[in-house]
Amino acid sequence: MGILNVTPDSFSDGGKYTEPAKAIARGLELIEEGADILDIGGESTRPGSDSVSEEEELARVIPVIEGIRKKSNCLISIDSMKAKVANESIHAGAEMVNDVSGLTSEAMRKVVKTHSVPVVIMHMKDSPKTMQNNPVYTALIDDIASFFQNRIDEAVKDGIEPHNIIIDPGIGFGKTAEDNFELIRKLDAFLPLGKPILVGPSRKSFIGFVLDLPENDRVEGTSAAVTAGILNGASIVRVHDVKEMKRVATIADYIRGIA
């Protein structure tokens, strides 16, 4: 899954692709580099970020989705917490929803059910604005597994097809650096839930915490995290550096014996 943020303030690539033409070109480049899914987001969810209006988010993502859809049949995911944004993005050509708020909105569940599209249920503690304010868990893995089971049960009860549900433990979303390493190390603890697992370690601060490197110099650290994630059960890896991580994933699959 290639990351395409059309925002002015995302933590790594904010401001680079705010113009639709540049964003479309970047999206097509990611597809050419090997992205199987293109995840397009119009609202930053970096720690401390503020939300934007539906209108602003739609103005950012819809032209990009439409432009890429005209030139590629790659699976497009809309990275949004807002039901209206997801709905209109699907009408524009998106075929998947990535909801970092964990599908807690009844309106979002209705959109996913109506369109029968895959949906990523991500775990986040609190909100992007406050999630890194001293996050604490009773038992990290058990707490998140319980959250997933509850969200899955509610989604299915509301008519979402079980095969359309993907889970993401939310690396960096209300977790300490130690929590993030534990999630990757114990990712297979979520396999009994019976859902594909997505992980998104790309360029995140837990890598910088250990290596003392800025966001755009964390490709090696991301490679290690992606490899470990795949070996521990991840089916989807969400990354900025698609060309490099496609190679990493290919070797990880060979090591895992499923290539």
C-alpha cells in the first residue's frame, strides 16, 4: 500500500503533493514502482494534528482520485475518518476505506456496507490531537485484540461482510516507541481474529527514536520493521518508499516460504 498524502501538514511528506497535478503524478509513480493499493488521504493524522472540514478534505482528495482513476485501475483506498468523504471518494473511484478511527462511526459503517468495499479498522488511542499524551495500556496486545473483536462484531452486526474487514494495530497511534516494537514483535497474536493484518511503520518516530534520524532518513529502519511485520503475519504494508519496500517484501515472502 503506497501512501499519498495530499495535505500541507502530514509528518513526512506534508506539502509536497497539495497540487492535484503533482499528487496525481506521484500516485502514478507509486503504482509504477509496484503499489498494489494507493492510499490517498486529505487530512493529517500525525500526533497533535487538527482536523479539517469535510469540504476541505473533499476538495483535496476528489480531484486526485478522479485523475488517477482515469489513468490506472489500481485499487484506490480513501484514508479518512469521515463518512461523507468516504462515500464521495467511492463515487469518484475509490474502492476501499482506511479508517484510522476504527470504524466507530455508524455512518461510516453504513457507507462500507452500502458499497460493499474492503475496510481497514485501525486501533488508535484517543484522537490524533491527543493520542501521544502519555498513552498507557493495561495489557497492550490484549487491549488491542479486545478492541478489534468488539469492532469486528459491531461491523458484522451492521451488515458489513466479514471478508471485507482488515485490521491494523495502529503503529504510532497512541503508542510509545516500546509499544510499537512490541506490536511488531507480537503481531501474530492478532492472527486468531481471522482477518488480514495491515501494518504501517513507514518512517515513523519509533524508528527515529532508536536510530536518531529524521523522517526522510529512515528507509533502513522501515525495511527492518516491514520485514519483521511480514514474517509475523502482516498481509499489507503501508509505506512511503514503495520501490524499496516492494523489494523488501519480496524477500520477506521468500523467507516466509510463500513467494
